[in-house]
Amino acid sequence: MLTAAVLGAVFTSPSVLQIFKAITAVTSRRRVDEEGKGCLLIVKNYTGDILNFRLAREMAIQDGYNVEMIIVGDDVTHQRGVAGTVFIHKLCGAMAERGDSLSEIFEFMKSKLKITSEQVLNNGNESFIRSIGIGLNSISMPGNSEPLYELSDSDPVYELGLGIHGEKGVCRLTFSPTNPVTEISNTMIEHLLPKEFSAENLKFALMINNLGSTTLLEMYNIARVVITLLENQNISIERVYVGTFMTALNMHGFSLSLLNLAQNSEQLLELLDTPTESMFWPTSLNLSKKSNNSSRTSHSTGGIKLSPQIGITATTKSIISTEENSQVEKFLSLTGVVCDFILTRIKEYNSLDSEVGDGDCGSAIERACESIQQHILKKQDLKMTLAELVYQIGICVQNSGGSSGAIISMFFLRYSKSLKTNSFDHKKAFIEGVHGMMELGDSKKGDRTMLDTLIPVSEYLQEQEESIDVETIVKVANEGMDSTKSMLAKRGRSRYLGDRVLGFLDPGALCMFDIVKIWSLWMLDKSRVANSSDFFREVSDPRVFFATVNITSCTI
């Protein structure tokens, strides 16, 4: 199975630093005589996971480690990575256990998953692994007794095609109370094996996964029904695995995953049957009645060598100018106010995200703000340049994990890079930061993301040679944010909901609008940010803000 697993917060990808530390903890630096040794990252097809693992892999490669990455998208409804990913864990783990090299494992998985580089492709009916899940209820986040969304109390309904983060499915269907398991399972199989499939020579390994709170009695009844339905279609089931492999917290539901054994079946079955010390990999029900006494080969791990810590570092400059110190103090003041204000809005961001996503947008932003407060704002006598300060803020933001953590971190890294060559030019730095976010997330205006607030501001700033009008900045940011109400999502988990997101603001866009308001006030009068007792009231309502501040124009 896996040598290491990297955990983020609930329903949030781990941060770049967490992933990097995991890689270095289990991998030796590459030497000329050890080309086969290294680390394979198995990543589920979610934006935040891909961005953070991709960045961590890049850091590890630059630090001398041999790292490859594959992305698994086994969900037939949205090509997300769900429980079928555990099949990949088992196959790759067994190959590594018998001594296969990293390149051999990577190339084998590439051929099976039909991937180019590290990107998942849509393979239609030839998919190596196909999965689908259903839920009879929503989940409740830790510390919150309220469900993420409500299903009907009057009619027996279930969500079809939901993911592992509590997000809604592709549709909501009713079922008959007289024979619900057969009816629901049959619908799931129709999606897993559409009519285009030919039953001839079809052989599969079947995984029946508990999504959280389904009882053992229910799980094995489901297994009986699903096996019967598949056998009635003359489909050969070689192995059956029933258990809790990948949950959605306390969701009452289950998922089905089929591993295609049509090619290399003997090799794949040998890998599946290889003994493992993992307590959660169950003994398979062998419907083919074939015995396979595969034995484990001994495997020794290489020496563990941890890389240096990544974190707050002292400046490389021996002398910092008075102007630089002044800029650092003002930017620290701005950062403190942003964090304080954003932390008052967390519930609103989460509430909005529960309508259009998985309800944790605010929590991710909260972790970023708290990391900045702990590692930067509470430190005394920070000796660093403005560019170094902004860079360290970007590193702290990575601690929030998720796609927002990676994308916002990129903003600060590019902002810092720009300041190194264009001292104190915040306009150019802002523009470069937004461009970096667009590149990393492969996003543009109209995708219904936080960038729909920021890109119009960036475009306005690019048009201005010397002066900017602060009121115009807030106006274009507000228009960009408001436009997300009428957009279908093309990025993030909101894209799974189709037109159900219409009428709601994108929570990331709302958060960026709040920050733009603060940034605009800071650009107008940097000293006022730290001293204004009415600041929060002003930025909460733009009308009050503009009524109390004499806005003409300012040069940045």
C-alpha cells in the first residue's frame, strides 16, 4: 500500500510544505547509481490537490529527489478521484514491494490510466477504473451539527454521483421503499457500465466502499445485490472487496468501483492478492475460485534525510534603508488589518460556500490568516525587506491547503518577485500577482473564481500610467464579484453543481472583494489603516466608505 499519506484539514488538500516534508521523509536524494529509487505521488483529481502536489513535486525535484506524479479520476460522473484510487494504492504498493523501480511503476500506471505526463484523460468506456457513489443524507462538518444540505423528509430520495467531500451529486432521485437496494444499485451499474459495453470478456475486481455511516449489515446486503446484478449480465467478478476505504465523514451512503481486468488480468490479480500489513485492506471474496499464493519479497528502505525547514528567514541584506523599513511597517499594518477583518467574515464565506461547494472556503482563509498572525504579525523586530516580507506571507498562506491556499500563495510569490526588481511599485506587483494566479490555476475571467474580482482590477491598473482612482478600483472589483452570480462554474467543486450555483456569489470572489477594499484604502492613505477606529464599518459597506473618505486620485 502507501508508504506515507499526507493529510490536510477536513475536505482540504494538504499544503505544499506538508507534502514536501512527506516526500523528503520517505525518499533518499537521487544518486547516479540509484536511478530507480524515488517517490510516486498518487493524487486524486481535485484542483487543490493537483496544485499543491505539483508545487511540492517541483520543490522536491529541485532539491535532488526523484519524484513522479499520477492523477486518478475514477468518478464516472465528474472524473474526480474517489474510492477507486485505493486500487491504484494497492497495485503500486505491491509493485514497489516486489522491487519494481519508480520508472517501471510510473510507466505501467501511465499505460493503464491512459495519461500523458501527469494529466488525467477522459477514456470513456475504456477507463481502467470506474466509480460512482450515492448518499441518503448530507454530511455534517466537525463541530457543526447542521448538515451541509438537506434532502427531502417527505419522499425517499438519494443523491447520485456525489463526491467524497460532501458536495451534492449530479442529480437527486427517488426510490421505492419496497426494494431500495436493488433499485439504487441497478441505477449505479447503468452508469458504471453503459449500453456501449460488451459483456464478452469483461472481467472486473469490485470494490464496495462505505462512505461513512452505512452499517455492516447494509454493506454486505449491498454486496450481495450488486454481485447478483452483475452476474445476471454475464459479467465476471474476479475479486470483491467490501469495507471502508474512502469516506465522506458521516455520510450514509456507499460507492461502487470496478477495476478492469480485461488485459493483464493475471498480473493485476497477483498484485491485488499480494499480502499487505495494512489493517484496512480486507481479504477478498474470490468468486473465480482461483488460488493465488503470492508471497511478499523483502524490501529495505533507503536512509531518511530531511531537508531544511522552510519558514521565516532573516534578510540577506546587511543594511535596510529607512524607506524600506517604512514600507515594511506599513505593509505589516495592512496585513494585520486584512487578517483581523477577514476573520470576522469566516462564517459568511462558509455559509455561501455550503450553497455552491463543500462549505470550507472560509475555513481555508481562516487558516491562512491565523498562520500569518502566528508566524509574522506576532514576531518582534522582523528584519527583512518588503519583498522578503511578502514572500513569507505567501509561504504562510500555503498552510491553509486547498486550491485557494496554493493560488493565493502564488499571488504573493509573484508580488514579491516583482518588488525585487521594481521597488515599492505595488501596482505592477499586484498585476504580476494576478497573472501568476491565472497561470497556476489555468483560470481566466468568467470561470467563476476569485479571479473574477481581481482580473478587472488588474486590467484597470494596467490602463493607468500614473494615477489611479480608488473608487473605480472598488467599483470594478464589485462588478466582477457580482458577475459571478450569473456564471456557471468552470473551476473548483462548484463546477459539479451546474446551474445550481446561479444566483449565489462565488465565496472566493467575495473574499477577494473584501481584501481589495482594504488594499484600496491603504493605497489612498497608508497611515489611516492602522489608526482608523471606524475602519471595519467603512470597509463593510462601500457606500459608507466612499461617504467618509475624500476620494480623488492617488499615485502609486
